[in-house]
Amino acid sequence: MHPLRTTLATALPALALSLGTPALAGDCGGCDRDTAPLHAVSAEMDLVETAVAAGSFNTLAAALEAADLVEALQGEGPFTVFAPTDDAFAALPEGTIEFLLDPDNKHILQAVLLYHVVPGNLEAEDVLEADKLVTLNGQKLDLTTDGSVMIDDANVTATDIACTNGTIHVIDKVVIPNTSDLIETAVSAGSFTTLAAALDAAGLIEALQGDGPFTVFAPTDDAFAALPEHVVANLLKPENKDQLIAVLTYHVVAGRVYAVDAIAAEHAETLQGSSVTIEHRDGDVYIDGARVISADIDATNGVIHVIDKVILPQD
């Protein structure tokens, strides 16, 4: 395993400042008292310099260096960084940091680190009011405010550390994006066996494992089973491959379209060429009459919305 790189901590002297930053909810409560807010000086330093000077982000600084992301996060931005402390990295399973810092896993390290960065300068109030937090990784962070403020499964312990090119909010865990593509994500879920078989028969597996991104409205096995008898068997026949491709690509939209954007758009053009109708009624979202039973499942190359029916193009 690749050893920990020499950290950037020696680049600037650590500043011994006490924590005085409120959590997103407005009350520091259980804030990490070892985290330096740097409010007095951070406005004169960029995001990376501020993290280094805090003295509590040595592993993050080393990871950014190993991932060749230091220069990017010292750019104009602005960026919003949800910064895990050294304790957050230390809490990862044994061997994880060494694995991430192995040069062979640089792409994984970059994906993880970019999952902690959102474009734009979002202060605490902006974060709470955002309809979604899409990261530079491409995937979306989940924000919850039930009792405490959390980004995915990490507690926000300090906020609004202003820097010359953005803002830092401190979190107590390293948040991990999905590292599987759309096909791998669907297969691992265990409830899309028929969809996977249909994609294989249609020769679409490789396409949906490409860069994309794509948005997939994914019918469950129960959705396929609810079709009239013999429909699936007929679609899987080699002579009906073109029809199968048309049905499957009618479930795919170019780009990463999250639920909030889909609702606002009301329609979305599919790879089949026709458009699906998107409705929001009685608290549920419907795609051509199929109810979305699980939304915004991220993958490395897109997003999945699970639907309870197979939708069929009308032409």
C-alpha cells in the first residue's frame, strides 16, 4: 500500500484558535471543540491554505495532494467544501486511507474528495435552502435537518469558514459516493433481474456502463411480471430485438436528472426519441403513469429512479 504522503501541514504554521462557529442548525451543541474556525484569518487564505492552517485537516490535505486536486481547489471557484477532520478519516475502516492513497486508486480518491465539494459559495443558510447539493463528483449529497444537520451520514460540526475562493463547513465523517455504475448498481440491488436480462439481450449493457451520464427509470422485477403474459418472453426473442431496444431506451434520458428537476420539467426526451410525461400529484411522482417508488439513486455515470410499471412508447 502507498504510504501517507507528506502533508501540507508544514506549509503554514498551525493557528491555535478556539472553536466558535455555529452548526448549520444555528446552535453549536455538540460541535467538535478541537476544530479551529479560523474566522479571523481565513478570509485572506484560499480553501486549501485555510484547511492546512487549521491543523485538524492534515489527512484531507495529504489526500488532496495525492489526488492532484490542490491546484484546482486553489482556483477561483468559488467552491463549498464539506471538510472531514483528521478524526473523521481515522474512523474509516482499517486500511481505507492507505487504499485511497495508493497511486493505482487515484481515480477513486478523486471521486471521494470531489464528493465533498459543491460548486458555488454556499453559506449555512444557502445550504439549508438548496433544493439539491450536486457535487463536483456529479453525485448528490443528502441533507437532513431532523434534530441535527447532516450531510449524508456526517454531522455538520462547524460552518461558514469564509475563504478567498469559497466556504468550508466541517463534518465529522468522510462521506462516500457510490463507486458503481448504473448497471452494477441495479444488479446489486437484487430487484432488477429482468431489467438486467433485457438490457443484455438488447446489447445495451456496455452503453449504460459508459460515461453518460444517464437517467434511468428502472422498472422492478414485479413491474415486468405485471405485464400481460408472454410479453417479456416475446421481447426477449432475437427477432424482436429492435422492439426491445425501443422499450428499454424509452426508460433512459440523457443527463443526470434528479427528481426535483424532473418535476419542474414535466417532460423529458428519452433516448428512444419520444418524451415521457412527469407528474407530481398526491405527494408522488409519476412517469407516464408509473409511480416512482424510490428516487435519486446515484451511480458513477448517472441516476436511477425506480418505477412500479414498465412504460411503453406510444409510437
